[in-house]
Amino acid sequence: MTTPAPITTQFDLAEKFPGTVSADARPGYAGWIVAPEKLTEVAIFIRDELGYDLLSSVTGVDYLAEGLMEIVYHVYKTSGGPALVFKAQLPRLDPVKVASLTPVWLGAELQEREIWDLYGIHFENHPDLRRILMWEGFDGHPMRKDWKEAFYDDEVKPFKSRWPEGKHAFAEDRSPFGDNVSFEAGFDPEKWTATDPEEALYATLKKYKTVVKDGIATDHILVNMGPQHPSTHGVFRAVVMLDGENVVSLKPVMGYLHRNHEKIGERNTFLQNMPYTDRLDYFNSMSNNWPYAMAVEKMMGIQVTERAEYIRVIMAELSRIQNHMILIGMLMNDLGAYFTPALYAFEERELILDIFEAASGSRMMCNYHRFGGVVRDVPAEALQKLKDLVFERLPGKIDEFDRLLSENEIFVSRLKGIGYLSPEDAIRTSMTGPMLRASGIPYDIRRADPYSVYDRFDFNVAVRYNGDLYDRYLIRIDEMRESIKILEQALRQMPEGPVMSVKPTYQVKVPAGEAYGRIESPKGELGFYVVSNGKPNPYRYHVRAPSFINLTSLEMTCVNEKIADFVAILGAVDIVLGELDR
Amino acid sequence: MTPNELNSPGYDIPDDMKNVVAITTLDKIYNFGRRSSVWPLMFGLACCAIEMIAAQASRYDLARFGMEVMRPSPRQSDLMLVAGTVTKKMLPAIVRLYNQMPEPKYVIAMGACASGGGPFKEGYNVVAGIDKYLPVDVYIPGCPPTPQALVYGLIKLQEKIDGQSLKQVRWYQKGADSVEVPIPMLGPDLIDPRRIPEIKTKAAELAAAATIPNAE
């Protein structure tokens, strides 16, 4: 019931730091509890002496009854192996304070900002502690257990107002303000003066200045790209300070699609969360279900049937292929080859979606995984189509992409040497997925910490060493080819049998404890941190979103590049807003 | 609309001129032009936007309806396809975009979220339906609607345009309805400027209710 492997095989931190570190002895929990005042010291030891160089996930948990706020850190070695989990427990006073770990792992930057925003935990010495998902000036820290949303009905679903008697009233009628808003008693909107929520943001960019160049006074200019901008793949926004065409500094601004997955997820029952995971990274709903199912299965201690494991692998690899195709198509859009390459990609995507639809009943939002397997078997007809696709069509189409684009002179000159990210920086900023592998670190969870049946397949971890945009493009082509290899093997090896190991129920019993499930999603490490207290609903449901954390390095890669290249750099990170903002 | 319907003059055209002259009403020719070249705003909020792109791609081919020209600038678009969850943080930008679109303009709420909040309705950062702020012409149900559903919704919009008359549409009335939708503000929570008095009264009531038990 621990995160990937039993913690006992690891270094005994409690022995090394007596009185500072103790093993987490709560039933169902694992890892180490670190005294908050010694957090930085222990973290440096873990990074430098034990070699856990990749900070994967930082999560806040509000244990209201115990009067504690907990921060959970999952760290990994890029050379592979299970996680080391350590936690800091903070008394739930006002304000809750803890040292920031950004000096140790820069990858904590955005995640700590998120925890500040949603839990109100103040990270001391954080370089830029502002709200990230909500706007500056929003009242309250919404993920706290004692914070209630305007349409609050009940602590947990199923809501008593709707079941079993079914006296449903519109949430608008219940809310005193007749809408999804809440204001504190006595609030007077006429006396309220609008403060510019952007002020703090602009202050973090390099100050406006005039420089004299070749006898000409040149101003820096501030450009807002987004949230409505054709190149930002949705409602992402970047504020860029420019010197002529060159980027001087850049800040990502997000939260424009923050639709409260985590708060809603904690009101939902375990199974009800499954369709919500579809809507995170809406290109890859098939692989989004998986880590969540994995985390809950770990807690329940159930196995997945052999055939279901193979189906999961097949569906995940198919979605990886279509994701990378769309990515390449959209990257070409960003570079100015408007829509033609994307049309090539969409053609293949439609064929893959047909298979998803036949298997799950829905094109995009598949809601296919269940705890213990998948909801239903793939129909024989669809399986035949799938085989035709994998053995006959897709390999040739990937070659076609390669042939049409990889040597294209304009394409190459726009990509080569642009947006360089060194391997050290990539690890420091917690990059995962193709971003990390294009910088020369062969870290792929399917190999580094194998899950499901990936240890049975013969495939290579795609890796490229230049760390520029061109490599980030090439690695996608490589990965699609490896996915085809996996698919071919999986289709040959797939056994007959049931697809569910347990009787399907709406209400699963999950014993108290915690679990972290993670997979190598097309965008990077997708992880779900789930805490159960034995009730029908998860006590904590956190998504470690690769799109979100991979943006930590955005400024680093964009500075000194041209503004037009920023568009391509962002495109190659492969963000999806549903997952980024959650 | 078939050419026959478009060319329905109610006058006798001499036989030798039948293939040369077409007579129609101003409404018909105007509506035909509008409905055959609806340019949507290139504007995707969430999951539904992907199905919108899929509808544009080769399999569903929106170009058949004259809608393939997606404009990233609101100044050049006729149709706002609200494709995805509207959040409070995004809402001021959406309303501003709508205000910037020249009339005639139409709004389609695509999917459950844009129509009424959908699965995310209870979320603290979610606006339960764009129709609380903008006038919606067509709602398309689904989560997300398939491209077929989107195409059907767009055909419904075309039917709506077909039924309009220059004399009656709001944007050609005297003292026209160029009143802009007031832009919501991001305060302690989302403040709709049209509802400020209501919010003030309610908040005062809440304050009064809170003080009474204390007094006892």
C-alpha cells in the first residue's frame, strides 16, 4: 500500500536525522515525516547524498480534524527506481509557514505557488509567491477543508438533497446571491475599489527601462500574449518583456481554465472521479484514467487482470501516437504552416478515435478504466481495425510525417538550436516526458519504474541530446515509432480472459491510507496522489500534471530568443490547458 | 437554401431573360450572404475546442458551410463559439471579446459547460453557463458534443439567420442595441456590475442576520 515499492528497502532517514525525521507510522501511509524547521537541510541531504534529483510532486493536504497541514514531496532518481516520500507537518495556525524548497529543487516553484493559492501555506524565501490559479484578491484559500464554495450542497456525494428522496433544487436558488458567487456579510460592492490584479505580476518582470543602442534610445515593451491568442493552445497567457524582438523576461499566467478538479474530486465518490480525469488532458483521456485507477487499486490492494493490463497499454500507446501527431501538426501551425500538417494529423487521429469509440462508447471522453480492469472488452471488429491500423497504416504514416517535415529547410532552420535546455536545468526544473528526454536524460517511467506489463515489451527509451526544439520534435517521431513497437508486441501477446478482476460496483471500499499512481503520459509524468480516510470519497485527490510542471522551465528557454520562437517553444512543451489549470 | 428558394420573385420574368435575371427580396439575399459565410472567432476554452477543430478538419469539413475561416481577431468575426468551461477568471476577457465583435453577431454555447456549467458547475471558479452574461443563440448539448452535433448546431444557427428580417433584427433598430455588456470585475469573488445593488442588499441582509444571534 505504499508508493511504488516498500520504503524499508531505502535508506533509513530516521537513523541519520534522529529527532528530525521519523517514519510515517499512520496505517496505510508510508514515507518520512520531517520536522519543518529542518526541511531544507534534509532535502539537500536527500538530493545530494541519496541522489534523488527529480522532485516530482509537491502536494498540500489539509488534515482539519488533526489541526495539521501537510506537505507531501515525492522525489525520484532520474536513474530509475521507486519514490522517496517525505512530508512536513505544520500546525494549522495563521499563517501556516514553511521554508520553500525552490533553492533545492527549482521544480517546486509553480507547485508551491499552487499550494499557497489553494491552501494558504506561506513558503518563506519563495522567489515569486503569488496566486497562480485564482486571481490576486480572491477571498480565501479554496482547497482548505473548511472553505465552502457558493454552490455548496453537502460535504460528500451523493448529495442528500438529490438522493434518495430526490428533492433537487437549482443551486442558484440555494445560494444567497443567486449565482455561483459568495461575498462576506456586509460586503459593499460600491465601496469596493478595484485594485489591478496584474500589478504584482508586472512587478515581477524586469523593470521597464530605456537603453541606448547605436545612438538610438530603445524602450523595452511589455506584451501580453493571451489568454485569447491563436498560438497559446487555449487560454494560456504569457506576459513577455521585449527588447525589440528579443525576450528579456517572461512570466506564464494561468488559471483561466481552473475548473476545480481537486475540490470537486474530494466531494465525488472514488468512481465518480473517473470521468473527471478524462477532462484533464483532453487529448489523452485513455491515459488519464490510468494513474488514477492505479492509485486507487494500490490502496484497495486489488490486481488487474492480464487482458485488462494489455488493453490499458494498447489504449495508452494509441493515445500517445495521436497526441504526438497532433502536437507536430500544431507545432507547424505555430511556425506558420497553417493547418495542412494538422489536417494530416487529424486524419489519423480520427481513425484512432474510432477505436476508442468502439471500445468505450465515446470518442474523446472515454471513461474506460475501472478499479480492477477496464469497463468492457474491445469488440472483435474494433480489434481487427486496430490491428490493421497498427500493422498496416500507422508505421507508414509516421514515416510520411518524418519524410515531409524532418528535412524541410524552413522547419529545420526555425527549430535547430532554439530554446536550449541543458540536462542539468531540465532535471532541476522537474521536467518529465519528452522535454526531459530531448535534453539527453533517458528517463522514461515505463523503464525507470515499470508499471503494468511494460517490463514484457522490447522497446527503446527515445532520447536525444541537443536539448533544442528540433530534438523535441524528433523525439516525438522516435516515440511514435517505439509506441508502434509496443503496440505490435502487445497485440500479439494479448491473452484472452476477463477484463475485470473484481465485481464491478458503483461504490468501492477503499481502506484508509495514501497512494501515488503515476504513468508516463504523452506529456510527461502524470501522477495522482490520493488519500482515503475509509469513507466513500477521497479525502485528498491531487493531480500532478506534466503540462503544468513542464512550464517551470519556460522562461529559462525563452530568454534571449525571438518572440516568434517563444510560440514554437511553448508549442513544443505540449501543454493542454485542462491539465495545466485543472 | 436552394437557388429556387432564393430566386422567388413573385414577378413574371420573360422567358428569354430567365437565365439572366434573378429577383429576390433584400432579406433573402442578405440572409443568404450572412449564413453562408459565418466566420467564427478562433477561440477555444477547453475540451470542446478540440472537437471544434476536429469538425474543421477533413472528416467533418466545416468549409461546406462557409465556416472554415476562423478569425483570431474578434473584429473580423460574426460568431462566438463558446467552446468549453467558462471560468470566472476568463469571463472578463470573454465579455470583452464579445463587445469587440461587430454586429451582427451570434453566440453558440457549445457543450454542457458553456450551456449551464456542466460537470464543473459546483466549482468555485466556474460560471454556470455563458448565458448569464451573453445572449446565446444556439445551445449544443454534449460533453463534448461530437463534431456531428456541432455541425447540426451550426445548421440550426443558419436556420435562425434565414428567418431574420432586416426590419426586425436588433442591430438595425433606431437607437440601436449597441449597448455593451458590462465587463464583470474580479473582486473577492466575481462581481457582475448589473447586479451590484442586489449584491449590496444581500450582503447587508447577511450581516444583519449574523448580528442578531450575537445580540441575544
